[in-house]
Amino acid sequence: MQEPVIRKLFLAFIQVHILHHAKKEPIYGTWMIDELKKHGYEISAGTIYPIFHNMEKDGLLSRESVTVEGKIRKYYTITEKGCDVLNLAEQKIKELGSEIGR
């Protein structure tokens, strides 16, 4: 079931996943789609790239284009602002998890 309210909630979770992985190493669309699939998210390229672009526009990610096997691949890494947002999200997630677990 992909009700709009569920989709909106999961979008926030997806963005936290993206920041987490972009902090560890540069990421790109198809890799992130596969990673999210491991966590039960079914997301397409038509969805992931607008998310990347919005996060870049918001200053959370930076992008670098690299030619790989004759094709341009866009790699995304976390910015300082993205790190700050991820740290805050982690604190809030831990707090919520503790509250829900009671």
C-alpha cells in the first residue's frame, strides 16, 4: 500500500539512508536503489534522482560527474550541512526508538 501519507513518511527514511551511505562513501543512483531494496523500499530511477537533486539543492549532498565505461555517472557525497542534519536525525531516531520500545 503506497498511500500518499505512507509515501511521505518513507521519503524521510529514504533520505536518512541516503545521507548515511553518502557519509561512508560516494553513492550513485542504481547502487542506492539496490541498497534501499535490501531494506524493503521499492524505488525507481525516476524517484531516486529527484530526491538526490532536491537534497543537493538543499545543500545536503554534493555531486561529481565521472565517466565510467564511456557513460557519465553522478556520484553524491554528503556535505557538512548534510552531516549536521544526519547527526540530528540519528539523535531523534534514537529518542523515538527508545520511546516506542517502552
